[in-house]
Amino acid sequence: MNGSKPVKLLLLMAVIAMVNVVLVSPGLLGFHIGGDSAFETASVVTVWVVSALLLFYGSYALLFKSPAVKPIKTIQTREDYINSLHHYRHVKVLKNDIDLALDQLERIEKKRSALLSVLGERFEPTELSYKKFMAVIDEVEKLFYLNIRGILNKLGAFTASDFTNMSNPQKSARLSSKVAQKKTELYQEYLAYVAGYLDANEEIMLKLDKLLLEISLLGSSDYRDVEDMPCMKEIDALIKQTKLYKQ
């Protein structure tokens, strides 16, 4: 669940409670059922009904309703990626892949924070070595998010119900064997692409772990140039390979 949703729900509940307190508190509006006029009674009942409806709809929208699919070209923030992935989380055949993608999004943030912390201990932000490390970290993070975008592009070719239907033997049984086989092959091809992007991100994460270790050992290792570090060479090769592939 998106961590901000419970907070939003609590804020909604607090606003509703505040409105009701203001309405019925003797020191404020002091309205109550059976008061001096029918207007007071009607006002209290109306506010209570509206409050119940708002609380019901707000709970549903924030806790159960799937987020609207955002056009992939408009996705920019980490929150956008998370919301877009959540749209497919309840598709049974995709659940494990989506859970892994969401887990990767959480881990990449932690790894970046850990790298920045270690870099801050070893170098000053104005040092050339610090800038070289940061440039590589930023570049490899871009590759990571490009892979997440690739997942969303592949999943965006189908609706959530399409994946459910394609994995349902009863649905396929209504088609001719030839058509059913082609749909199954296409379906498996898309899932293979998703798995490939996830594997690529796991490799990125592994290289960042190696980089973190190498940076932490710099005190006992005398590298003349940051580019000579083994893991930096591996990451640089990965970046160049990906750029070449995309050309």
C-alpha cells in the first residue's frame, strides 16, 4: 500500500471530526437534534449523513480503489512509478513481478542513501573524485528507472483483465488451438520481457553493492584514478552497453 494513503485517510477523518465538533459543541454552533428549530435538526442530520458518505468513499478511494493509469510518457517521479505499478499488483499472474519491482524501487533509494553517506565520509562534495562517483551513480540510477519504464511499457500493451484472461484456460478453450497458441506465446513473450527488466535491475543493484564496498575500502586502497576501480569499470561498461543497445 502506498504509505501516503493512510496519512491522507487520517487527515480526512480529522477534518470530518472537526466539522462535527464545531457543529454540535455548545460553545460553538451548538446545533443538536431536537433543538429550537427544524433547521438545526436538519443541519445536524445532513452533516452526519454527508460525513458518513465522505468517510466511506474516502476509505474506498484511498485503501481499495486502484490508482488511475498514468500515461507512461508523463511519468517523472518515483511516486508515479509506484502508482503505475500498483495498477497491476492485483493481477494474479503479475503479482510476484510487481512486488519485486516495488521492492526494487525501495531498495534503490536505500542504496543511493548509503552511497551518499559513505561518499560524504570519504570526500568533500567539491572534490573531483566525489563528482565522478556521483555522475556514475546518477547515470546508473537512470538505467534502473528506464528498466522500470520498460516494464510499464510492456504491461501497458494490455489491460489488467487481458493478463487475467490470457492466463485463464477456460477463456483460451473458446478459441481455436492455433489462435490460442499464438496468444499464449505472445503473452509469455511479454512476461519474459518483464522478467528481463527485473533481472537487469537486480544486476544494477548488485553492482551498486560492490561499489559501496569498494568505496568503503578506499582508506586501505590507493587508487590513482576513480575509473581504475574494478566496479566502476563494470558500471561504466554497463552504461555504455545500454546506450549502444538503445541507439
